[in-house]
Amino acid sequence: MASNLPGDEDPVGTLSPIWSHLQVVYNILLRLLTNTDPEILRDHVNHHFLLNLVSLFQSEDPRERERLKHTFHRIYLRFTFYRPFIRKPMNDVFLHYVIETERHSGIGELLKICGSIINGFTVPLKEEHKLFLMRVLLPLHRTKGMPAYHRQLAYCVSQFMQKEPVLGGVVVRGILRYWPVTNSHKEVLLLGELEELVENLDPDQCRKLALPLCTQITRCFNSWHSQVAERALYIWNNQQFVNMASQAVG
């Protein structure tokens, strides 16, 4: 169900006047990364280089962030010996954003990269990957700027649940913990995310989560904002949710 609330569109950002020059640089870099043996580039594409690359995601120009996304992802794919290191500065950016500033232009692009990385995780998931879900991805739901990157965030979370459905309880309770009090736009987005997550819950998880989920949906029914109330009502068209609700009252 689409939302017409303000802020649905990603912010345009500030276009850099020197993008025509930067674009050439990024094109050359991407070509080098694609066509050169990673071992040959290892002395140049080093830890310092990678840290600087991550810092560039703060650029306000969406064209630069998009090109950075492709460049960074290419490095992750080809420079396999750097993968553990690459994930750390990304995690640091997310944590700094959530805990300190809530100011960063490239959270959506970094989450897009994370979505591809998570997709490649093997099961059973490593403990460090589960901690990333609990300590980084779930807290990202609480920020004021969440609507700008919610689509990418929801994809990352859903990937974890698809790989290990038992994480459904952690995910749903985490989202409920960070439920907004006065931000109706975020409520609409989270209602949609919860509806999709319910589709992937196993019967045992449904029984455990039925009461807290239904309690939150009921609160949304009574929202002063019509679109929140309508979105909550719309969930009742989902048979999986109806079945779960019947367990809560049964």
C-alpha cells in the first residue's frame, strides 16, 4: 500500500559543480578494479585507500554516491582478502550515525552494498553477522532519517530472516522496540515492513509474537493520523496476519 506522506522521495542532494571531472576519475578507477589482478593493486588499494573511500560516501551529490557504491562493491567482490576489513568501517559509519550524529548522506548506498554482502552469507550465520543485525541494522530503525533509507534497510533485515527464520523474533521485537511515537511517516513504513516479515515467520514464532504484534497494530488503529490507521487496517487483508491474530485471542 503506497504512502503519500511527505518525505517519500529520496532527497535530491547537492550536485557537485566538478562532477564531470570526478566522473572520469571514477570511470578510470572502476575499469582498473575490474580488469587488473587484485594482487597487483594490493599495494595501492590498501586499508588507507579503503577508509578514504568509505568517507567519500558523505558526499551530498547522489551521482557520486551511486558511483562509489558500484566501485566499493566491485572491490568487495574482487579483493576477497579485504572483506572482513571492509565490513568494519561500514559498521562504524552506521553506529556513528545512530549514536552520535544522525547526519550522513550515504546510509542508503552503504545499506545497498550490505544487502549484497548479506545475500552472500552462508548458513548457519556467523555470530558476528547476527550481532550486526542486532546492534546495527535494528537500531537504524529508530533515527529520524530512516525513511530515506528504509527500503534498503528492510531488504537487509529480510535477508537475515530468509537465511535463518529463527531470527524472526529478534527482528520483530527490535522493530517494536524502536517504534516511533510522533512520526506518522515512519509508522506507515514500519507497518509495511512488519506485514512482510509476518509472511516469513514460522508457526512457532507467530505464536510467540502474536500478542505484541497485535497490540501495536491495535494502537495504530487508534492513531490520529488517517494514513497510519488505514495502513494498520489494510494489514487485516493479509491472511497470515489474521491467523496470527486469532492465536493472540484464542
